[in-house]
Amino acid sequence: MMKNIFASLLLLAVSVFAEQDWLRSYEEGKTLALQENKLVLVMLSKEGCDACWYMENIVFEDSAIDVLLKKNFVPVYLDIHEDSVPAQFKYIGTPAFYFTDAQGHKIGHVLNGASNVKDFMGRINAVLEEAKNNIKE
């Protein structure tokens, strides 16, 4: 009995640890990014979006993506119908991904639609490289 309880608690702890803590406010995201010296990843989404589901349940569940995001970004999830989407984030559909620094300056271009793990990893690395280059200038 005690083994089952311990195993259940361990499984719960691991599954909670693996999930990204997505904020629902861009302003909170920028504040936290400033405190933690990170960038901000904004995902614009909506209910019933199959491509959004794919990103959330396949791409963001990849362990390499998870580690890279946790180390470098404060993730912000905004539902285009339920949350306040800042005017600077234009979109033609969902998902749409924006990358900014803690002051709100965009890094790179908007990423529209779903990507596979390899392509999204490449995009994240390109954003990190651009941000690093901007700091040097």
C-alpha cells in the first residue's frame, strides 16, 4: 500500500514538473522575464484549434523543447477570444508565436501555424542567437 502511494506521488511530481507554467498575461510575462533574465514566448491560440492542440500536446511535450523553454523563456498563452491580446501581436490564424525580450521588443518574425519538433527547435535557437547578438551590439 505504501509503495503505491509513494509511486503515485512520484508520478504526480514528475508530471507537474514536466509541464510549462504558461501565464495568461503578457504584462506578467514581461515582469517575470525581467526578474529571471529570460525572453518571453507568446502563443496566441483559441479553443478548437487542431494545430494549437498539436503544439501543446506533441511539440511542447518533447523533453528537449521543454528544457530549452524552461531555461530561456517565460511562456505566455493567450486565447484570442478570452484573453487580452496586445495590439502589437497581429495574427491571421492560430497558433501564432511571438518572441520578445522583457521590454517587449520583438525578436525575429511571427511564427504562424504548427511546426514539428525539429523546426520549432530551430526557430527557438534562431531567436536565442538573435537575442544574444542584440545584447552584444
